[in-house]
Amino acid sequence: MALQRAIERPDVAAAAAITAPALEIRDMSVGYGGGLALEGVSCALREGEQVAVVGPNGAGKSSLFKAIVGLLRPSAGSISFCGADHAAPSAVAYVPQRSQVDWRFPVNVADVVMMGRTGRVGLFRRPGAHDRALVADALELVRMTPLARRQISELSGGQQQRVFLARALAQEASLLLMDEPLTGLDARSQDEIFQIMENLRPRRVTVLTALHDLQLAARHFDRVMLLNRHLISFGSAAEVFTPAHLMDAYGGHLHLAVTREGILTVADTCCGDE
């Protein structure tokens, strides 16, 4: 399907605006490896909104997420959460790229999901009935209850992603960051992830997801953030995915072709970031 068709028929729910943004970034720059991974980025996300972050390899998507979660310190600018300078430790959940996780670690599915309760329970306290109920609810939502005692090394890629989503749900996070959650997944597993994301809407969880697939970004998300070390455009897919913006972001790595179905895009980037 051409990108233009996905832009013209987005099947997403509108997010409600609130007085203070769920996440606001003001003129933020982030240093990485001796240079700037991000420069002068400003944006605001509404509560319950689902936003896709797209851009070429090395555009700064992972650096953006790490700065939000506190793993990288911005060299300039600021980040606020619902109007506050700092978020509660359990308010932000980060789902890293699957390649960054040691799946050989001897732990089962239920134990991984229970790790999401650590910020609220504490390191030296035993989980109570309420914590176990939240873990059970999270596993049910991502349809992993039958595999609760399965070792994580025995799971498929799609199942592993669903476990990390369950951990974020058990954490009761209000902001969910997902870094390339669809990489290496087949179409069925991708659809399962998107269905879980739709089920998050009634819970008013704000979702920020890094992707490479522009059509999926246009089809499944309320707004799109187009990055290439600076913020090129942020808005609806129709506003962001213009030939000028795409060429600015991807340059010679992106090829545009006009077809009967609209603008077809072909990029020679596939996976990874910084």
C-alpha cells in the first residue's frame, strides 16, 4: 500500500487535550559520542495520545527516549511531565529494543512482569495481593497468561515484546516509550502489538513509539514526529509526510515515486539507530 493511502485513511482515535501536556520537551539538545545526537527539539504530547517517532538510522530516536527516561542527560533544554520537572519513578515505562535484552537470563514471564512493580513495592519488600492482581491483569491484557511460567528464552519475538508491554502495564506507567518494538516481527505479531496499544487507549496511557515503517506510522498513530537530529515536523501524517519533509529527513536514502495510489516511498534503511 502506498504511503498516501495510509495518510488519507488513518484508523485512529483522537486524543483529548488537557491543560498540562503529558510530556513536554523544550529546546532540548542531547550529546552522544562526542557530538550532538539531538539539537533544539521541542514538542508536547497530550494525555492518552499515541505518537510515532520516525527517521533514518542515527536520527536520534533512541537518544530521545533515553533522555526522557533519564538515561541520558540533556546538554540543553528541559523535559516536563504533566507540568512537573520530574516524573515519579514508576510513571515512565521504557521498552528497549529486543537486541539490547539478554533473553538467556533465567527468569520466567510472570517474574519479568512483576519487575514492573519494583518501583512501587521496593527492592526489599515482598509483592502483595494487589501487586499479584496487577501482574495477572497485565498478562491477561497481552494474552500471555497461559505462558506465565515459561522461561523468556523460550518465547518468540512477538511474545517477548508482549511480556515487556505487560511489565509496563503492571508498573502502572502513564507514559510508555517503545523503541523499535516491531523489528523482526512478522505481520501477525505486529498486529497483536497494535491491538494491545488500542486496548491502552481507555487507560489514558500516553505512548511514544520509534518506528521505521512510515505506512504503519501513518495508519496506527494519532500524530507523527519526524526526526533527523532536529525535529523536522510534528503533526498528523498528512502534515508530516510531505515530499519536502521526507527529503529533508532521508535525503538520498529515500526515493519517492508518484503512483495511482499516491506517493510510494522506498528507503534503504532497515533497523537500528545510533
